[in-house]
Amino acid sequence: MEKYPKKITLRDSTRVIIRPPKSEEIEDLFNFYSYIPKSDLLIFKEDVSKWENIESWFTSDKYNKILQLITLREDEIIANGTLHKEGLYWQDAAEIKLIVKPEYRGIGLGSKIFNILLSEVFERKLQKVIVRFATDNMSFKRIIDHYGFKPETVLRCYIQEEQTKEKKDLVVASFNLEDWTRRFQFYNFLIKRF
């Protein structure tokens, strides 16, 4: 049985398909990132609103992608999530990056993609997951709080809003899967015992 595509219905009854992108969808992905506020894109090391960086993301091995997923509503990309090891020197660590179009936030889409990417982490037996997010991204903060991600560092005034010039903090948080696995094993032990 193939994992993808996954057909999902969101809380507001929107139907979407989650799957890896196809090589001919580079332009669609570029259009998606062109629509996203620049301050949301600062989780990426390169400016993904530039064509050459999107193209490089698809064609270069330097990003060490484990999995990339897009979410489609009809033929429109409305979200992109990646699990990758680029820039990480610990072999058993990976980073999740997730961008959802603003009008599709708060209806469960980010949670669904995050759950899929996190399950890939478990399948690969990785030990640590890292995420980056702006402090005002409450939807994403709810997702990572649910799993127990802990802040590693806060980069003060790292992000600047394009229109208002307001400065925001960028948080780097992590989750140690060994802790979660031990906790899960302990709960299973208790359930079997009592």
C-alpha cells in the first residue's frame, strides 16, 4: 500500500490532497511561496521567494531532504512541509519546516502535515526534531506545545514585518524522541500492569 497521496478532510470540510511534489510543479511551488508573507519565510536559510532557490531546492542534494510534502486544494498548493537534515551535523536529528497559506491556518491542516512528518521521524528512528517559528505564529505554537517541544534558543528581533516594520523573535525548539519513547513505554507498562 502506498502512503501517498493522502486525501484528508479538514475541520471546515475543506478537502485536500497531501503528497510529494512532482518535478513539473516547481513553478507552482514558486507561486505558493510568492504569496506567503516574507516574515513567515525566515525559517528558511535561503530566500524561497526567489526562483533560483526554489529550483535549487528541487534539484540539489545539498538540502538532504528526507521528505517533502505539498498540500493541494484542487490544483492550488496551499501548504508545504519538509523533513530534512540540511545544516544539521547530528546524524540522528532532523528539522521540520512547515508553511501554510494564511487563509488555511487554524483549521487543522498544519497539524495534519506535522503529524505525517513526525511519524516519518519515528519510522526512521531519529532521536531529535528541530523546528523554527515566529513567536506570534500561534497555530504552529499549539502544534508543537501538544508534543512537548522545548525552546532551545530565542533570536530576539530576528524577524521584521514587511509592512509594519515590527520586529519579532524567532524561536528554535526541539523535541527529543527518546524521552517520548520512554514515556510511551512507561504508560504502556502501567496500562498492562493495572
